[in-house]
Amino acid sequence: MIKKCLFPVAGYGTRFLPATKSMPKEMLPVVNKPLVQYGVEEAIEAGLTEIGLVTGRGKRAIADHFDVSYELEHQINGTSKEQFLSSIREVMSKATFSMTRQQEMRGLGDAILNGRRLIGDEPFGVVLSDDLCMSEEQGVLAQMVQLYKQFRCSIVAIQEVPEDQISKFGVIAGEKLKDGIFQVTDMIEKPPAEEAPSNLAIIGRYILTPDIFEIIENTEPGKNGEVQLTDALLTQAKSGCVLAYKFKGTRFDCGSVDGFVEATNHVYNNYYLKGKA
């Protein structure tokens, strides 16, 4: 039903300068794998094997990561080091990759719209690699795909956040349908805590229906002069249905140094040392 997943990976990663001056932030390694690979693995687990990358200038390393490196592989062929390529080889064997460029950074909504040529007229997933989501059981995107099969509408992943963090997120208000599932009635991008309709914050996992593209086209720039996906989703919610899903798992904000270090420690202690990474 859903085969495609879009990865907006054109951002500059300014919070990690100078490291990201010449290196895409999505290629920052959490222990032994870059952030973007964790996201692609999550998509594959959910059955989304057609991966679309919305890239920008200086992002060539992402495309190279999901391609064969003949010189490297020739050098380590038959040695003990070859085992370290097993995870990326598995990803490459299960997924196909296509890409397009976002010429100008005009917000997440604009990045999604740029991916239209890769998606076509189909429902699709979206993964923001900055948000590393870990689950002992089913991945977040796989949970959302199961929900989509039931409701057939756009879905955003949410989590409760402390009051002092609210202004960093898009925030929803909604009517509770059942435990952890809300029908969205309002959605605001990065509001001050005192103006937020709840403490339920949107994180970087979405399932979107294809009519979102036309809605984005007709969405005026909002917060920070950018085309906000949040604004387009609110329009969609008012004319149809958008669900918010409180996912099962742990999310790390790898767009911040503190969150990145926390994620690295978590993956090292709970996966790498146990031979799961």
C-alpha cells in the first residue's frame, strides 16, 4: 500500500558547525552508522523500500553512501574488515534510491513539495533524520503504516514534551479517538508555551496522502518566512482528517549536540555492545 518514503536532507546542520561545513549532518555517525542509514532501515522495516532523497548542495556524500564503493570494497575484500559493510549492503539490496535537489532552503513544506516528482500520486512516508527513533519491538514508521491501513489519512507522530521545550516544535490539539490516537483539530508551528494548545509535539515521522502536494502549493510562507508543513497539514485536517499518533519508542533529537551524545550512548550501550548494531 505504501511503498515510498521521502527524506528531506537538504538542511545545513548549523548546530554542528564546523563539522558540517563540508559534511552533511545526516552523515554524522551514531556509533558506526550515519543518521540517515538508521532512518532508511526504519523505512525498510515498515515496507517502504523506494527511498526518495531531497538533497541540496554539498550533499553528495549521502548518495555515495547508498552506492557501491569499488576501490574500498576491493581493498578489504576477503579480509575481516569486510563484515563492517554488511549493514549497508543489506540496505542497498532491499531498497532503491532516487533523488532531487531543493535549490533554495524554504522550509520543510517546500522540501516535501520538491519531492513530488519522486512520489507521484501515492501515499508516502517522511523521515527527518535528525530525529533518531529507537524501539525494541516495531519501529515508529511501521507502527504508523499499520495505523494508515485502518484510517487511510495523513498521520503525524507525536510525543509529550516539557513546557520549556514546546517552542521548538509544531504542536497539535485534537480529539482523542483511543489511547495514543488523536484526530487533529489544531496545529501550530513553534508556539510560545503559553499559546500552545497542548504539550503534544510533532516529531520527524509522517505518513502523508498525495493531496498534500496541492495544499502545500497553495500555502503561504509562515513561521520564519518558510513554507511550513504544519500549516499545510492544518488545512488538510480542516477539510478532511489528520491523525496524531503517540508512538511507542524513544526519540533522540540528533539535531542538537546534547541529543546526539545521548543517542550515541544509548546505541552503544543497548545495541552495539550487544552485537545488534
